[in-house]
Amino acid sequence: MAAATFAPGSLARRHQALSAEGDNPDRLRSEVAFSMLCGASPIPASSGKTVRHRLNRGGYRQANAALHRIVVVRLRYHQPTRDYMTTRLGQGKTKKEVIRCLIG
């Protein structure tokens, strides 16, 4: 469970997830490039007065699944991540939106 030692949104944690999937993490130059590759980059999905973003549906699905697994495990065992979830839920976000924040 070495991934739990990195902060949420950490580039190192994401590279670790991608390398676990067997891809070459050296070609990624930024978190933006990584999120686009994994299909975790935000796309505007606003309507009227509501400002929202949805996740990109394209990209490397296995890496996206690895990121999702990391978030689920961290929500279960990593207290700072659980505290983050509680804080964001208190701010009016849904659980699904908080998981998007942790992935992206």
C-alpha cells in the first residue's frame, strides 16, 4: 500500500499507477498529459447557471481503472483522504464528485 504515502493529486502516485499497468511513464511531462492519457481530464459540462465538469471518456481505460482503485482503497484506509471526503461532503459535493476530485 505504498500509494497511500503520496498526497492526493500527486504526480508520483499517478506515475506509479500507470507503470503498474505496464505503460511507459517517462513520456508523460505533466499531470495534464497524464490525466488526458487516463481519460481523467475534465471536460466542461455546464448548463445554465450550473458550472460543472465531467471526466473525459477516452484514454487508457486500464490506467483509469487503476486510479479508481487507488482512490477507493485510500478512502477506506488512508485517514487524510477520508478527512478530505468528509470536508468536501460538508461543502455540498456528492460522493461521486469528491471521487472525481481525487482522481483528476
